[in-house]
Amino acid sequence: MLTEHDEKTYPPFMVNKALSFYRDTVMFANEMNKYPNLDKKLQYQFLLNIVRASKRPYSKWHKKAKNSDLDAVKEYYGYTDAKANEALKILSDDQIILIKKELHKDD
């Protein structure tokens, strides 16, 4: 049974994200994502009663790949991600190499 403390600390986003990695539960997670304002207790009860218990393999959470060129441009010019991406479109490879050399001058 879900206690009041459990209900307050239940993270629907994280549960739905974790369930979205598996073929048999992705549709249920998507259904819950359609109703983000639904009471946490109702979301919990829905998933508890609809998802079958089974051994699921551990799946890694996908993370964004680091882009060293993007990081260098952001640091050098003080840009945000969006602005740095725009700058990368017009900067040449030689200019990016020069920026990286300038940033690591004191190494």
C-alpha cells in the first residue's frame, strides 16, 4: 500500500522514463506521459496493476555525447549551447584548433 510519504516522494517522470526502456512497458509509460497532472497515487495504482512482474535486464540511461569542439567554443566565447552550435557551423577546423590551443595555453 502507498503511504502518504511514498506518494509525496513518488517520481512519475523517473518511473516512466525507466519503464520506457522495455518493449512490454513502453506503451504504459507513454500513456502516463499523456496525463502529467494525474494524481501520483492514480499513476502508481495504474502501473502497479497493469505492468506484469518479470525479470527485465538492466538498461543504461542514455546520455548526451560530449562534444569537445562545442565545449571549447562555449568556453572561449562564453556562449550558450545553442549559440555555440551556430558558431560551429561557420568556424573552420583550423579556427577550432586555434581556439583549443588558446584555451590550453597554460597547461
